[in-house]
Amino acid sequence: MTCRLLLILTLALCAFLRFYQLDGYGLWSDEFVTLLIVSSRTFKDLIQTCFNVPQPMPPLYFLAEKWISGFFEPGEIGLRILSAA
């Protein structure tokens, strides 16, 4: 029982520290490119933009990022939540 409680508290602390001030640094250059790709109107445009703009991430990442960023207002948190998770 004590081990489980310690594990749960440790995981809760880790999650808090991971997501604390996720929007504290401003956008970095690679995040501007992600914003450019994710702001495409359709998924087809997103995939085409993904292949036109050189990025080391596969198109599925940007599709997931577009879907997740729809739940948040445009900005740092919406762009970073997938990578932080």
C-alpha cells in the first residue's frame, strides 16, 4: 500500500513539473514551423505542407497536433501539449 501511494505521489509530482509553465518561454523556431503546418485549412493541405516544409517529424505527428490544438486556443500550450505528454 505504501509503495503504491509513493508511486502515485511521484507520478503526480512528475506530471505537475512537466506541465508547469508550459507556456513560459515563447515559441521557438521549430514551433513556428509546426504552427505553419498545423494552421493548414484541411488535412490534405496539412500533408502537402508537411512535405513542402522540411521537418524531421512524420505527417501523423502534425495530424495529431492539429486535432489536439483544436481543443486549446492558438499558442504555446496548444503546440506543446502533445510533445509534453
